[in-house]
Amino acid sequence: MNRPDEPGPLGKLLGVVAGAALLVLGVMFSVVLLAVLAVAGLAAWGYFWWKTRKLRRTLRERPPGGQVIEGEAVIVEEHHAAEYITLPRSRDE
């Protein structure tokens, strides 16, 4: 005996068909998303490879192990007397 809130055989069949359709759409969407991510990843790798080709060539020609000079730079601001505003002297001095 069917309860009033329970779907009949046609409702169950429509539910299965709708579920299968959603499953197929989900798989299709994930395949498209995976393909887009793969193409974007290959493009990023190709861009990085292209931009570092000169550095790789230099490292092949001159391998590390040579003399490296390390240091630290400090920027010192120079102030000139002409940049300062001076007050006029009073007559009492």
C-alpha cells in the first residue's frame, strides 16, 4: 500500500532519470574543468620556461662555484644647505 507522500512508479522513474542526467552533467563539467586547468597549467609552465631560458643558458655556460661577492647597500639621503628654510635674523643680534 502506497502512502500519500510516497511517489508512484512514474515518479520514481523520473527521479532515477533526473539523477542519472545530473550525474552525467556533473561528470561532463568536471572533465571540461580538468581540461581547462590542464591547458592553463601548461600555458603557465610554458611562460615560465620561456622567461627563464636566458638564465638557464647562462648557468650552463658558467656553472656555480665561482667567486661570489655579497654585500649590503644602504641609501643615505644627502641634505644640502640650500634646501633648508632659514628665518631672517632679528636686528637685536
